[in-house]
Amino acid sequence: MAIDREKFPPLYRTVAANDAGLESHSYIPGGLDVLTSHPLNDAPGANPEQFIGLALSTCLNATLEAIEERRDLPHSAQVHTIVELARDTRGFQFYLTAEVKIPGVDHDTAVAMVDLAERRCPVAKLLGSSDNVTVQLVSEFSPATPVES
């Protein structure tokens, strides 16, 4: 279901660009410029897996920060997103697991806050229809050990 863009016009607009492929750079004109490389080689640079993980972690935590503020709680939420790349029958796909810690908040309140954040966070809403994306409350972050090829 598309949103009525006339009724809800954009509040912000930017361009994220990559003009030369994976072994190059991605940039925001006049701003951020990031060296990029394939995730399965040792060349320096970031990759799409890292970008999508950062987008989900940052947006979800910003949403949690707003929820904490409305509840007169100090901002203590932390979000770490584990991103995995795997082959499938048509090539590749990503698996994202966003782990959320909210120290100093009781379990039931934290569960409610994570549920609300997942429903309000624009990146989580964008990715929410995918079975490959999980958002979960944790007491400790999982170690994200590298996959050895």
C-alpha cells in the first residue's frame, strides 16, 4: 500500500549514489563518501551488508530514544544488527538480526518498547515484511564471529 505523497509530502530528501560498482565508493553528494568493496575479499571498504545493518541499527535506536524520552527515561537503548550474506537458489540474500538491549528497564516494559519501535521505525517498517529480518530483545549481545571461507 503506497502512502499518499501529496497528503504526506517528504520532510527530508537526499541522494545516495554509487557510480562505479562495488569496488569503488558510495557517496552523498556534498557529504559522506565511503570506499566500498566486496564483502568476501580483504580489500578495504564498506559493503551493502554493512550499510543495511547500520541503517537498521541507527534508525531503530533513534526510535527507541524517542520512546524513552516520551516515558521520561534516560536514553540507554543499544542496537547491534548482525548481517549475514548467504546463497539462495537465485543468487544471494541477506539475513538481519537486530538485537536490542535496554539497560535499567524491566523486561515487560522493554518488550513493549521494542515492539513499538519496530512498528514506528521507518527502516524496520521498510524491511518488516521480510522473513529474513528479526528484531529481538536481548540481555547480552551475541558474538558475531566471522564466517571463515
